[in-house]
Amino acid sequence: MSRVREIEHDEGNPILKELFAKERETFGSLFNTTKVFAHCPPILKAAKQLSAALEASGLLDPQLRALVYLRVALINGCPF
């Protein structure tokens, strides 16, 4: 049982509506981190923008980035 209630519905918030729809369209569901960050929609939006900027920077080869994601998931005991 998580200590922080996960938010899975946009509850009428336009920021959450946009971000939830995009993530569900891309991945089929919401990430747990998204559901937790949803308590503060501006922080969730900023975190998503930071992730997008890192992806777009081109500083990491896409194959290496995928390995980094996999390693972090394994370290944290998350399915990948």
C-alpha cells in the first residue's frame, strides 16, 4: 500500500487532463510517478518538460538511454 494517494483522474484540472491523455496515449496507462506528482500539477508539468528536454538534447545515444532506463528500473525494483 502506498503512503501517498495516487491520482488517476484529472479531476477537472486542464494541466492534468492534457498530461494524463498524452501519457495514456503514449504508454497505455499512467506511470506511478505521474500519479504522485499529480498532487501538484505545475510540478508534474515541469518534470515532464525536464524529461522531454533531456530526451531532445541528444546528449545520450538512444540505445544508451534505454539501457539507463532499464538499469534504473532494476535498481528500484520496477518492472520495465
